[in-house]
Amino acid sequence: YFVNTTSGGITVNLPAAAVGSIVAVSDYASTAASNNISITPNGSEKINGANAIYTIQTAGLAVTLVYADATRGWKSVTGSDADATGITPTFVVATGGTPCSGAIVCTNYKQHTFTGPGTLCVSAVGNCAGSNTVDYLVVAGGGGGGLAATNTSSGSGGGGAGGYLFSDGTASGCYAAGPAPLGAAALPVSVQGYPITVGGGAAATGPGTSSCIGIDGANSVFSTITTTGGGGGGFASASAPQGNGRPGGSGGGGGRDSSPGTSCGGASLPVTSPTQGTAGGDGINCAGAGGGGAGVAGANAGPGKPATTAGGNGLASTINATPTTRAGGGGAGGTANPGALSGQPGGTGGGGDGGDRPGTGTVCGGAGTVNTGGGGGASGTNDGSATSSGGGGSGVVIIRYKFQ
């Protein structure tokens, strides 16, 4: 068969084979270097011992294949196996994380999960399309919730979720990477070690701290991908004019504003495409707001008694073959004035719940869930008893690739 790829690559589908069958393919116009000829075996049959596409990408190459048997399949009898790529396909080989050798998912793929610092050691890369890139999910540490000052009746803002960035899943298919638009492509890798940084969640703030604003989470890093720690939640203080949330991967929610007026939620910074988070909600009068989540912004407080000031929801991914939501924002703290508002729930994906007002439950904010990047919940109103805000949840880095 003289195959003309002048206008683009062409796929040649081999017939069902019998021993002794012969097929010869020639690059008619000598354009296979730029527009490849892809020879595809029938069903589970093999070419040179592998059930894989045999790719001609050398200008002017002619290849003759003879079907030998079920073990070797179609055997190249002109020159060597090296006359075309993809004859014996190779793929990424790597170690690191948990499990170190990689967990097999969807038959042909492996994933490595890093819940703390480590190194992805790549010892080999592939020789065919899609076999030298990896998909990723990189989540930073969540921010801490705001702390209500002693003897104030107002609420604080929830911590923002850690930044959340992921590839589109095309390199190691068969899973739902996240909502559209996906944008980011898989990363190419080479033989080397890739240091992994998993951002820690922000520490909780408690009585006697010099600042009542929630602490920011720490960044996570894989290769060229860096996600920013979540922003701390704004505070509630009878003497402070504002309690703005901190910016971060997702922003912290604003605390009360004694003006009265509005305290702003933190923004999602830095601005990336695709974005890595959302803004925290705005506090108003005596009510704090929810921290931003990876998928949904933190809820704003409203005049009087707000209906809800929950943390924003995170995003779901099945990169590790199990649908998991991560990077939810922390909930706002309960208030005694105006109205009696209980602590608000954290966003789905590990966001900590806000603490209640005194006499109705714990006034301490709930912590973000470990290895989700969830923001910490804000503390509830403080009647003078010891209380603390919730710390952020640590982040996670997951790498996935085709290994066979």
C-alpha cells in the first residue's frame, strides 16, 4: 500500500491475520516525518510482540509485515524493529509518594499520592504519543479561620481553601478531572527527580495571640506548578474598624465591621488561568462571612441575621479513581448580635465548621480536613472564655501517568 500523507497523518488498519499473511506499507510522498503513518493491529493482535500502534515517522520508509504467530503477531521483515517507532512501546517509570511504586488505576495508569514532602523519581519516559507526560492535581494548605476578640458579640470569617490546580486528564484518561473549562495540559517529564512540596495547613489562632486574623496556609509545588496557600479569615473585634479576609489561593472570609459597614473577603491570588480558587465572602455589620472554596466563593453576610455564611464548596476529581472533593472554604463563626446565628458549615471538600455562640455549642472553630486543603472555621462570639479558630487542612499532590 502506497500511503500518501501529504495532507495529514493516516491510519492503516490491519486486517484479521492468518499465519503467512503479508502487508507492505510505503511512505508514498516521503512526508511521514511530519505526517505520520499509524499502523493499527486488528483487535488484540500484536505487531512485533506488542498490541500497540506501529508508527512510521521516517521520510520515505517502506515496511513489510508478515504475520508469524499469536506471540509475535505481525513481524517486520525489512530491516530491524527500529525502522519505526512504537514497535515495542515504552512508558513513564517512576517512584515516590504513597504507594512508592504507584497504585494501578483504570488498568493502564498509575498514580502517586504525596501527603507530605517527597520526590517523584522518573527513571524512564515513553517513546510514543502521550507516554512522556503526566497529569496532576496540586492543592495547597488551607488558611485558618478568624478569631473573635474577647467579650465581643460579633462573628469572624472562615479561612480560605488552598489553591487548587489540575491538568485536563487527557494524558492518563478514564477519569473526571474537574469542571470545564479545564485549560491546563499535562506536564512533560524527563528522567530526573522532581521535588514535591505539600503545603501545610495554617495553625489555629487562640487566646493571647497578637493578631486575630487567621493565618495563611502554605504553598504546594510540583515541577512548574505552584498553588498558593489559602488566605486567613478576617477577625471580629469591638474596637477594630475592619476585619478584611486575607488573599490566598482562595480568599478568607471577612469578619464583622463595627462601623457598621462591610469588611471585604480576601481575593483569590495570584490570578492564574485557569484560576486556582475563589474569593472569600464579605462580612457586614456584626456578622462574618465564609471562606472561599476552589469551586464556589464564600457566602456573604447580609444585613441583620444572615441566612447562611457557609464556606464555599471545593472541587471533585477522580484522579486517584475515587471521586473526592477537596479545597472547601471554612465556615463563619456564630454571632450573638444581631440575632442568634449558629456557627456556619464549612464547604464540601474539607472546610472546617464555624464555632457557635456561647451556650449553644463549642465556640472553637473546626479545623480543615487533613490533605484536602480545606480552610479552617472561624471561632464563634467570645464571652471571655478560652476559644480558638480552626486551623487549615494540609494540601496534597497527586501525579498520574500511563505506564503500559
